[in-house]
Amino acid sequence: YNELDGQLFFKDSHLPEMLELGRNLVPVDIRTLMMVDSLEMTDDDRALIAEHCRKSKESRIIITHGTDTMAETARLLAKKVTDKTIVITGAMIPYKFGSSDGLFNLGSAMAFVQTLPPGVYVAMNGRYFNAGNVRKNKETGVFEELD
């Protein structure tokens, strides 16, 4: 985070550190596809994510994603990838800012991806949501169902 201009930037993934801190024992294969603020994510970026999910040999996939456009990416993935369990998660407060919800959300996503049937889901705030029925409530700072 650049305190002078308010820009959030990403250099390296914190996933290895987070999984170690959470004492994860589930085998994982971490792949960094892009490090993009979700507000700057394009349709081409989303198409690339979908393509990698479709081509992956894994049947269960977790995607970490910025919260601002997470629901939009989930909806696109649900249309493009139907035979895998994909859980998208992130943090309202970035992991390195202290008191982040990122570790909790990642742990929840790890549990959900192992137990949910094929489909695309968003895991935030201890809950999971179907890709087509979720939004970020920018007033309350939580994810909720559309209906």
C-alpha cells in the first residue's frame, strides 16, 4: 500500500505464509496467474482465469481475488467452468494490514472447496454463496445473497 497516493499494489503472494500460519495439512499447488487489483481487472483477465480453470487437472480450485469485483468474476466462471468446484475468496482488509479477515476467509475456502459439489462459489465472512446469487454490500462491508 502506497500511503502517498493510496494505491494498493502487489509484489508477491502471501498464500504460502498464510497456509503455514493456518497450519494447513491439505496438499496444495499454488499458481500465481496475475497480481491485479480487482478494480483494474478486465474481461480479458477474467477470460484468462476461466481458461486456466478449465485446463487445470485439478477438480477443486481456490482463487484469491480482490473483493470489489469478486462476484463479477464468479458469475463469469460459473458460465465457463461447470465440472469443477471453484471457490473464490479474498479479504476486506488486506492480509498484511493486521486484523485482516484474509486468513479466516482462506481457511473457510479450504473447507468449502473440499465439501461442496461442482460449481462456483464465493467464500467470505464464514459463509459460501452461489456465484449467481452474491454481491458485496459496500455499506456494511460484507457479502450477501442477492435475494
